[in-house]
Amino acid sequence: MKVSYKWLNDFVDLSDISVEVLAEKLTNSGFEVEEVIYQNRFLHDVYVGKITKIEKHPNADKLVVCQVDLKDRKVQIITSATNVFEGALVPVSLEGADLANGVKIKPTAMRGVSSDGMFCSGEELGIDENYIEGAGINGILILPKDFEVGQKIEDALMLNDVTFDINVTPNRPDCNSVVGIAREICAMFDKKFKNADISYKTVGGNVKDYVSVEVLTKNCPRYMASYIKNIKLERSPLWIRSRLNAVGIKPINNMVDITNYVLVEQGQPMHAFDYKYLDGHKIVVRQANENENIAVLNGNTYNLDKSVMVISDKDKPVVIAGVIGGTNSCINNDTKETVFECAVFDLKSVRLTAKKFGLRTDSSARYEKGVNINSPSTALKRALHLVCQLGCGEIVDGIIDIVNSDVTLEKSETLSLSYSRVCKILGVDIPKERVLKILNGLDIKSTIEGDVLRCVPPYIREDIKNENDIAEEVIRIYGYDVYNDVEGVAFENSATTIGQYEPRLVMENNFKNVLVDSGFYETLNYSLYSASACDKLLIPEGDERRKVIKIANPISEDLSTARTVMAHALLLDITYNLSVGNKDLRLFEIGKVYLPKSLPLTELPVENNRLSIAVCENGFDFFKLKGIVENILVLTSLEYKIERSSEPYLHSGVSADIIAKDGKKIGSFGKLHKLVLKNYDISQDVYYAELDCDYLVQLPEKKYETKEVSKYQAVERDIAVVVDEKVTNAELMSATKSSCGKIFYDVQLFDVYRNEALGENKKSMAYKITFMSDEKTLTGDEINVAVNKVLKSLEFRYGAKLR
Amino acid sequence: MKEKLQEIQNKGVKEISSATDLKVLDEIRVKYLGKAGELTQILRGMKDVPPEERRVVGILANSVREKMEIALSEKLAELENAKLLADMEKEKIDITEPSTGIKRGALHPLTRFNNKFIDLCVEMGFTVIQTPEIETDYYNFEALNVPKNHPARDMQDSLYITDSILMRTHTSPAQVHAMETLKPPFKIVCPGRVYRNDDDSSHSPIFNQFEALVIDENVSLKDFMIMVKEMAVRLYGKDVKMRVRPAFFPFTEPSIEIDATCQMCQGKGCSLCKGTGFSEFFGGGIVNPRILEMSGVDSKKYSGFAFGPGIDRSVMVTNKIPNIKYLFRNDMRFLKQMR
């Protein structure tokens, strides 16, 4: 929202407040000034000069030498421009000038004749034809004859204002206007607000004899209109153009400029119709019919539907309500009578329409933020005042005012609040007198009796309802800087609370530490992915993970689906890293998968936290991965077994599922399926593991209970047996353990050996068995007996032969 | 006899002291103290010594043996030590060769920051909670005083799944969950992912926030400021400066934005802080009593404050990460810098 210093000065005396001080105060009071723009930034050292004499340049055919009167001095300027003439007033830039097009002026000599500076075109001054006649031509700007010779050009052209670009927060729609900001400044600097002049003269008649208004939609709570005849359509006076230019609005003609002027000053959008094009002299506010069309002022034609509110005449839409006017009824060169519209439209309706057509206008921007139902009456009168002031039309008596809402106009509520609570919210004791001064300065009529703070906010301040709202008003004017160097103890008058970690985050951090110590890097991936992830991972139809939650309005296909599988993201990370030449990848992520209970979603899905690990590294193998998984699981109290995995994306022969005692699958690990690797363009083996963190965190905390260690020495024996390939280590270990009896202590596989001599599909498995007794030193005989039992058992169960 | 013993002693000790290796030393030991050694021979010949001299000679002989044994063992230790030192000299290596074994990996910078911030919060009495990422429109907007017609509720800004279920756009729903389920007084903090319909060079559609909420009797904006200051000091060091600006959030009133010394330039002014020396730290404020009431907290008795730092930016500043997209790209060349 842009406002200008001079415009503000109409409503609050700024004579003792500098631009810099004002900008800082606004920012510190909740109206962040994002930019301060000096309108004269390209105009210093440029003056109004009168050309007194033009002579041919002695050495150049295309140049002329001009003598120029600057009132207090005479200068000589050489120009190649052809539109200059003796007696013309022109902008003269002298040494030091730094023009809008980047040209810096210094005295020079051209073909032996000196030139003190340069005449300027409109472009060089940063203005165009809309601002002043002659500024758009390809030549020197010829200034109006009544300009004062020798005057600074910024003063002559009224380009001496300063613009503030202010970020107005959504709770203060009333401040999207010059008057709104001016009222705030009054409170900040303890100044008196100067009301806008809204007086005007009428010429009799009755507006109702000229135009009728009908409101047929609830999206228009208020519609006001007035009728003006005998219009003298022309350029606005320079002061109006200057104001509009300062806030970035293009001046067009006096009638349109007045509506824009009121828009900026009062925050109330308006529209001016050419009366003769309103068929039936009728204004109807309604929702558009399906397939109605309207050609609008930006040159486009839009196809409308029921969601769009329009202003129409007897038959056709003439305005997209609150957004943009149609070309069929706008002010044009032969407009003689006009109807001014000053209305309130529903903010959501305007926003959705503006968005639908990608049209954001000054008008729609105001409506989207909310225009108060009380706003049109002052605004319309202000516009009529300007018509009188400019003498550009005759106002017919009467204003049409249709209120299509239950809201009572100009009604202010009295709030009965607690003064001490306001101070308590702030934690700062602000004296009563100060509180009253601040609030009354903000036009919130306030009194304090004892602790009762009575406040009557102006009816445009719909945001003020309770002590918190009042506390904010008080502190932002009092100054937030009281908190900048705040010291002391927090929560002095409050309870002590004991902080607690979240168990899952703690557990996950422990897992992360194991992985980091094992050379892994933590990654973060988007939890939304492409719908093709399940295909790439070979997840079969019917698998639960195929039931995915889709985003209704995704940013892109790649972010269209809430993930149900973790592996996709890490595989993409591996593909990416390999593509940029990174090798030896050990990656992990802890993230969520989103599992719907039903589709389409009627209740919130299960958000399952999972650890996912991927390794792409030379020399890595299944058993290294298994070790890492074991090192993680050993931190938990999980009792589990492993089975051949059924994960579709894992290599069926080199992968395992982790099964808890209750039969639930807690995770899987193994080598990636070769087709999956192909789908991700990975030409090396990848090992992958995944664990269900939510299952693991609900397990009882792992208990560490110890037993006495034996006083007697352990004895080790090695055995090696030859078995069929299909016999597993787990089977041999388990049989060994059970056949040793009480003196069994430990068994470890220490070698696996394959050789043709062993026979086809045979392998040799070598174990170190440790025996120990809590009661005595074991004798050689006892151990021999045990070893023999083991061998017999292995032979009996698995056909194992001692090697 | 005595002279002979004295001579053996002198000669032996001299030989021992001049021995240069263990083998020679052992030969010397055998020569004097071995089975056929010179001293052993003399001791064996004691029976030929007249009885009246035997005692004196015996004492002398033992003393000689003792001296020689001491000299031998001292020399032995000396030579052994010398050998160890010589061995060590041979083991000398090039210490600049690279280390072996598994090199530690690294946590993601975001996790590091999260952990640091969570530790800080827990120390200050906050309990860490987690609430869903897929939320109802009630928790994400309605209960937080974001009205139906607020632009944030348009499809344009948020990722919707159905009309009433969406990817949460902030961690603030955690406030509502906490107020509904916990009995005041309490302090909670909820770290988590949030989602917006926004993806360009400076925005990530998924980013991270913290939500913190304190509900108690007599909680003021001043308490909030003192606490935030303490957090800034612990995160950024004691020289950190703070600046408070008014702000607007639908769920707090008054609302403030707190800036802290820009960590990119340490307050000197840089492109990130647009030369101000300050960058955004926290936004928050006093919980709007309307929100307390909506979630069943007695707003006459309790007040509170809520705040939420966007952490991706803090992580970027703390780690001088040049582009927000690095946080999700998982490039090893980036991640390795976090070791």
C-alpha cells in the first residue's frame, strides 16, 4: 500500500516530522515501511528555463545553440532537438543532474562551442504523457507557459513528494488508505486528525429519476450511487495527477482520477459509468449467468459463470464487481453524464474472481482485504466534493443507498475491560493517563474508573474486541522497544514445569548416532512423491501400499502423492549422487509414510515413522548390513527372528524380514532387486534396510540385568562339518546349542568353505564351541562327550559329516 | 685366595660393563657364574680352604658373586631397554598417511539444529510433542482463528487432500491439540514439517517449523521476551542483540516479530539481512483468548504465549548454506561438510 507524505499532510500536520522519523515510527508501530521513494530522486539540478535565443551551431548542421534564461542566471545549451523554439519553457539539466535514464550531466563543449547542460525530455525526467502533455514525445518536454522561470523542475512539476510503501497487516483493512495511516500517525505523534472536506453543492433534481439500482446477490452488502451531469471531461489538475503518480496510479481524466483519488485516500474503490451506455438506466448487482461475456478495460474478454458477481444494466454485465470495469460503459471522450458507484463487495467473492481471471487491480486488492460497510458514505461524498472542487460536473440531488445486510450502520460497541489485565498481558505497567492518551489518540474513545477500562472503538475497527486487542494498540504506540533489553526472571508468577523429551525422538536420535558412527549420512527427503514410486519399486497391485493419499491440487506430479514407501526417496538420492560422481554412499532417513484407513480420506491417516537405510559402496555385503541392523535393534528390547523377505523390491535370495514375537513384521533388509535398480538407472548393487520406529518405541524399555560370571575357565573346541547348501547356519547353531546340554556357553561360525572336493552343493561350516560350567572345571572327557553329541545330532538332523 | 677373588671381581665387573649385546653378556655370565665358571670353581674349592679362613673367604666370595650378579642384572636391563628403544626406532611410521577404519558420517544440519533447540526447550521446562502432518481444516485454521475467507485457506496456498483435510501449513495445530489434551499449566514444543503450495528458487514446498506454547496463570509478553532472549543467547551466544517489531498472526494478540543479530554477518549488515544487521528469529505473541476458549481453556484464569521460529532459515544462516534447496538435495558433497 502506497501513500505519500504530502497526501498524509492533508490529514495530519507533518511539518515537524521528517520523512525518516516518520518511516521509522510507522515501522515500529506495526506499519512496516518497505520502501521510501523520493519522487525527486532524478530531478535535482534541473530547472525551468526560457529559451531566449536560438542560433545555428557554427560547426554542425544538426545542432543549435540556445541562450536560456534561468531567472538568476543565463546559460548556453546546445541541442539537436528540433521541437524547441524561442520563448519556449523547457526543463534544463545542469552540472550534477542525474537523470532517470541514467545520464549524468556535466558541462561540455560540442564542436568548439560550450554547453552548460542539457534540455530534457519527459522520459529523462521519468514521466510520461499521462502525467503531462508533451512528456511522451520523442523530443524536449515543452512546459506550460504559466510555469515560473528558474523554478526547480520538481516543484514546477509537483514531483517533490515522498512515497511510503507500507505493508499493512490483514487485521487492519482500515489502514489501506491515506486517512487510515494518517489517523495512526496522529496517535503516534499525539496530533489532531484533520477531517476530509466532504461538502458539495447540488443542482437539484433527483437521482432516482435518472437511475435505479437493484441488488440481487448477498455478496453486495451495500451499494451507493449518485448521478452527475454536464461533465467537462479533461485532464485533472496537476496536483491530482501528482498525488496519483506518487502512489503509482496512472492519471487518465478528471472523472476516473477522482474515483482513483478516493480509492487511495479513503480506501474505498469506486467506479464511474458512462450513463448513456447503461441500458434501461438501470444498475443490477447480481451473479453472472453461465456463459455471459464481458470485454474489460485491460483489453481481454472473459467468459463468466455463476461464481462471478457483476454489475449489469438492464441486459448485459458492465463491470466485474469490485475487480474491473467493462469497455461497454466506461468513461470516454464523449461522456456527458456519469453514475458514480461506491459499494461494498464480499471479500471472498472478489478474491476468488480476481484469482480466477488472474486479475489483481487496485480495486480488487482493497476489496480482498475487506472494505467496511460504513466506508462508502464518506467516500462517495468525498468524490462529489472533488467534482465540485474541480468544477467538472453538476451533481444531481440525492444518493442511492442500498444496504443489503443485517449490520447496523455506524454502530459502535462499548467494551468494558480491565485496565490491570491489559498491563498484565504486557508485563509492563503503563500509567492510566498514558493508556487513555494512546487509545483516544487512536480514536478509541476510552475512560478508566478504578480498574474498569471502557472503550468505544470507531466502527471501522472491527478488530478490537478484548483486552488483548487493547494491549496491542497500547504497546505498539507506547513502543515495543521497552522489550529490547528486557531483563529479569521469566515466569516469576507462574508454575514450574518439568521438560520432557518425546520418547520416539530420543530413540530415533540413538539410532541416528549408531548410523553416523557407522559412516552414514542423514538425508531429508520430501514426503510427497510421484505416483509412479510403487511401480518403480515393483509393489504389486493389491498391496496396502498401493492405497495412496493424493493431493487434490499438487504442485507437480512429482509431489502429488503422500508416500507409502520410504525406499523411493533414498534410491533417487543414490541416483542423483552417482550422477554427480559421488561414490561410497551410506545414507539414511527417518521419515513418515502415510497410510490411509480408508479412501477417499474420511479420517486422518496413520502416520508411520520409519527408518530407512541405503548403501551403495564397493565391497559392501548383506552381512555388513545385517550387522548395522543388529546394532540398531540391540538398543531396543525387541525379540525377533529373521525370515526370507517377501519385500517386492528386495532381492529374494539376499534379503530378510525382521519378525517380532507377536508375528508382526518390523522391517526388512537386504540387497535391492535387480529390476528395481534398473528402474532407477543404478548400475551397482544397493543394500537397503527399513525399520518401523513406531513399533519399536512402544516396546518396553530395554532392561540390563546381569548374572554372576563363572569362576571356572571356559574351554573351546573347533568343529567343521560338511553339509548341503540348503542347510542354514541358524539350523546348525540351534542344533549345536541344544545338544551340548548344561555346559554350553557359546557357538560361533568362523569359516564357510566351498570346494569341488566337498561335492556338489556342499559347504563346510566351521564352528568354535565354548563350554563352561558354573560349578567346576570341565574335564577333557566331559567335553569330548558333548562334542560327540553335537556331531551326532548334526549328522542325524542335517546329514552333517565331520570334515 | 682373597686376591684371586678380588681379581675375578675387578675383571668380571669390567667385562660386564663393557658388554655391548645380550649374547656377550650371557657369555660373561657363563664364564664367571656358569657351572664351570671361574667364581663357581672357587666357591667349589672352599672345602680346601683352611677352616679358620673359610668364614672370611666365604663372606668375600659371596660378596663378589653378589656384586657380579647385580652388575649383570643392571647391564641386562640396560641392554634390554636399549634394544626396545632400537626396535621402536625401526617402527617409526609416516604419521601423515590417512586413517583407516569406518569414517564417521554426519547428521543433517536440520537435525543438529532441531536437537539443539529441543534440548534448550526441555531445559526450560517444555515437553516435546508431535502432532499429525495431515490435518483437518479445523485444527489447521478454524481453531486458530483463521477465518473461512482467509487467503491461506484457498487451494492456492495450501495442499489439500479433501475439502476438510490438508497437509498442515504450519505447526500451530499443535497448540490446539495441546490445549485440548493437556491440563494447564504446561509448556510444549512441537517440531515438524509443514507444507505450502509454493515451490521456487527461494521457497521449498516442504519446510520445518517449531511451535511452542506456554499456558499458565500470569504469563505476560515480558515473560515471553525474557525467555526468547535466553534462547537467543544459548543459540547464538551472549553478544546477541534483539529487536522487537509489531506483527500480525491470527492466533496471537499482541503479536510480535523478534529479530536477532544476523548470524550471517554477525550484525555487520549483509545481503541476507538487507544491511540491517538483524534477521528474523521468532514470530509469536500472547495467545488470543478466543483461541483459548475455543479449545476449552479458561481465558479468565489462564493466559499464554505461542511462538514459532521457521528453522530452515536459521539452519541456513547458522551453517552458511547458500541455497534452501540444499536442505533436501542430499548431495554427499554438501552432507560431508556437516561432519
